[in-house]
Amino acid sequence: MNKYFEANRNNWNERVGIHKKSKFYNVEGFLKGKSSLDSLELEELGDVKGKKLLHLQCHFGMSTLSLARMGAEVTGADFSDEAIEFAKELTKKTGLKAEFVCSNVLELNEHLKGEFDIVFASYGVFCWIPDLSRWFEIASHFLKPGGKLVILDGHPTNHLFEYSEQKKEIEMIGPYFNTKAHRYIEDYTYTDGDKKMVNNVEYEWAHPFSEFVMSAINNGLRITSVKEYLYSSYEMFPNMKKINGGLWILEGSDLPLTFSMKCVKE
Ligand SMILES: C[S@@+](CC[C@H](N)C(=O)[O-])C[C@H]1O[C@@H](n2cnc3c(N)ncnc32)[C@H](O)[C@@H]1O
């Protein structure tokens, strides 16, 4: 692992301890049967019953296990050993059937065998990936011919905007193109809970829309759908309104907050 992945993995390992106790992840609700997938994810995935599904960057597996509850035969992968350990604990507690693999997604072919009907990843996925083409190569590698890739994430323009506490407005800060690793210090994670993190250094990469399109095309994937939404999966900016399906909207704004893309392996 290079210094970027090592810092990010330490950061994610520490977040797991905070996230599993947070209202945001609501593990208790999940254990009582609540799905952790929002209405956009469910719509884009469609019927998963009986399908072999690989969930990339699955965190501690609540969405993976929510898909198992819907009848999919699931495998989740993540490079955080703490996340995978907790995913396995949740699997035992729920009595569901699921496999979990601990690996850097870009090297997953060295740790997992098999072919899948669906490869899925959502929300907070691509900012951690320096080489988007390699990510799509991995997704393509694990798909059966005719299999489907389904992704949803923050819109590529998300990196451009940030809410300024000082000015009380959203301002443009960049970057848009993938030119280098961006080092950030984040003392707190995005969930509720005010525990200050020790492993607070993280590295992120921006990816323009063209990189998603070309990464699919160059790795044997035919794009069948691309959508851009005014909704986000969490309260990205202050004063957003919660709407049905677990989504948030910034009233009066037309900033694209989320995108989805579906591809078929040729
Ligand atoms: C925001 S979470 C994924 C969101 C997921 N929908 C959720 O909330 O359950 C991002 C995940 O990506 C994982 N991750 C980041 N970089 C990775 C890498 N290079 N290889 C594998 N997993 C990685 C982190 O460990 C984390 O669990």
C-alpha cells in the first residue's frame, strides 16, 4: 500500500468505530429490518432477486446485507479491516448469507474469484480512487458477459463547491479535473457524534464526467444510462430539506448533487 491508501485506510478504520454508534448509520434500525438503501439506489438496481451481486467499497456491509434481504447472493469488499470485521458480525447477527472480503478495490482480483450478474457501488466511492480506469477494469473483470454495473455517487462537480461558514454561502473552490492527490485534514467524520479523529489525514481525487465515460468505454462496458439529480444522499449543505426515500434537496438551487451510471459488459 502506498502512503495515500495507508492514510485513507487508517482514517476509514477509525471512522468505523464512530459510524457504528451513529444515528446516521442507524445500525439498530437495520438490525430490526430497516433497509439502508435509498430510493435512487433501489430504482437504479431494480430487481436483484436471485442475482449474484458484488458490492464494492461496502463499508460495514449494511447495504450489502440489505440487498441480501432482497434475495441477492451478495459479496462485499472493502479495504478497511475494521469495516469487514463488523460486516461479518452483522452477518452473524442477522442470520443472512453474505461473503465479505478485505482488499484494496484496485487489487481485488488478487483476493476474490468468480463472476457476478451485478457489480454495485454507491455514495462516497470515487473520491478515494486515484485511477478510475483501473476501478472500471476491476468492475468489468468481475462481471459476466451481459452483467450490469450500477454506480451512484456525488456528482463530479461536487468537488467544486463548498459551504463557507464565514460567508454563509456556497462558494466555488475547485478542483474539477484529476490532476493530483488532494490532502485534507478532517477532524470529524460526516456522521453525528463529536469524536475527534486521530487519523485525520485523507487523500482524495477529483474525477471529471469524461473520465467516468471513457473509463467505461475503455474497459468493455457499454453505458446504458446516465442520470444527474438535484438530490443528495445526506445533508451536503446547511438548510437542506429531507424528502421521501432518504434523500435531501437544496430548495431553489439547480446544482447537480448526485449522478448515476449503468453499464452492461459487452
Ligand atoms: C463512504 S463509504 C461507502 C459508502 C457506503 N455506501 C456506505 O455508507 O455504507 C466509502 C468506503 O470506501 C472504502 N474505501 C476507500 N478507499 C478504498 C480502496 N482503495 N479500496 C477499498 N475500499 C476503499 C472505505 O473503507 C469506506 O468503507
